[in-house]
Amino acid sequence: MDITTTTLSHLGLVSGTFDELDIADVIDANIPKSRKYNLSHSTVIKAMCLNGLGFNESRLYLYSDYFENLPTERLLGEGILPEHINDDVLGRTLDKIYEHGCTELFNKIVLKAMKNVPLDNHILHNDTTNFSLYGNYENRDPELNTIEITYGHPKDYRWDLKRFVLGMVCNQEGIPLFVETLSGNAPDKTTLVKTVKKIQNSLELDEKVYHIADSAIYSDKNITELGKKTLWITRPPATINEVKDLQNTDVELEFCTDKRYSYYETTSSYGGMEQKWVLIQSKATKKRQVKTFNTNIKTYFPHISNVLSSI
């Protein structure tokens, strides 16, 4: 009697969660299988999710190899074999996702999941990253609603490579609630505000939601666009004169609960919007600044340094 074994590992939990949240129903309702193929688009996307947890750097034509030692019938459905998950099948599903809209499909899946599982959404973290790509990419067709693979601001410092941007919003538990691909030169100063608007319109959020983003979102134009009803938390850029003045002002700081930090609260009406500013001072940072200041004094003003030493 021949006995073979396969490894289920953590993939069983992922597969079970996929089924428990009824994600396949959402996918099949929005991008149904149009011909008598072996696999539905939901099954292919489920396979992509499993593959992405350990084989994401490999080419599409190697997908079948990844599933060779996995119980595909247990994970994906009865009668589904590794050879069924090939690059042609993946290509058809990716085309259908593009036709429907990646962000739109993801939003519908999130909405379904939020009805089945109580996902907190009163604190949303908004950020972007970008990915470098190798090869030649032609300019996009203006008649098609596609992103442009082009040069931008590389976060991996590969200025020689073209790229695309990925915008994402996660809740306070790190669960993605919104994703969107953008052109490689999409600026954060406009992207972050647009993302806040999109997630407000596409998801059923709590009545009181705080949108957190980096300083790229902070400008008088963006503050006005967000409006008074949108709650946000960010860091005002140090290039703003009002920020410089506050940093250089001798203010009375109070200790935080963590004694390593001190703070000072004030208000500002920058951009015509009333807001609270909090100046934070770190004991470790202040110590480094004092050390740097003393080093500079000794280097550039040795005669003053000698006087201070004698005192």
C-alpha cells in the first residue's frame, strides 16, 4: 500500500478563514466564471493568498510547483490538483480583477468581512509605499484607466528603476481595510487626502473616526479639503514657520506618564482650522542634542570652550 503525506501547516487556518468569511461568494458574485473552466476566480484568488504567504518572489509559471506538496483538495476544493493552478489560469483571473477594479473588489470583500467579524475602525492609519520594477514599460494608454509605471520617489533608493505606488489604510489592529495601486510618481501630498475621502465613501465607518497620516498630508489646502467633520492626527512639517517658532520658544513642559518624555499643549488656526498641537520632548533626544552642541562648540569655537571648561 502506497502512502503519501502532504503538509497543511498554517495554510489550513488561512483557507478556513477565507471560507468562514464567505469571501468566495463575494468574488463569484462580482467576477463570475464565464466559461467552463476547472477553477472559479474565487478559488484562484484563494490559491494566490496561500501562495503569497511563502512563494511570492517566484514567477507565475511556478505556481503549480508550490502546491505539489500541499493538500490542494483540502485547501481549495475537491478535485483541484496542482497542475490546475497554472499561469494561464492566473492570467485569466488577474484580467477579470482588473476589469472589475482591484480596489472596488477589495472594498466589497472588506465590507462583507466587517459584517461577519467586528473590526474596529475608529483609528485608521493611512500610508503609502512603492515597489521597484525591472524591465521596460511603455507609457499607459490614455483611453484605459490604468496606472503609469514610471520614475518617482524611491523609498528603496533605487532611482534607476521605475515603480508603482501602493496606498493602504489599516485599522488600529493592523488589518488592511483599503488598498489602491497608484502611478509611480503619485505624490503623498495629494494621495493621502484622496484616500481619506475614498474610504469615507466606500466603507461603513464608526461615527467618530481618527485618520492618522504622516506630515505629507498637512497643508492649508489639505486641511481645508478634509473639512471640520474629519478628525485627523499628523505631525506638522518643521518647514512651517509656526512650527519653527514653537520649537524655538522656551515653554514649560510637563512630564508624560512615561517620564522619558515631556509635552506642551497649545492651539493653532493654521489653514483656517482650529486644531490642537502637542510639542513632545524626548529626554534621550535632548541629551544627544546637548552632546552635539558641545561638540560643535569645541570644534568651531575652541576659545569659548576653554572658557566654559574653566568655569
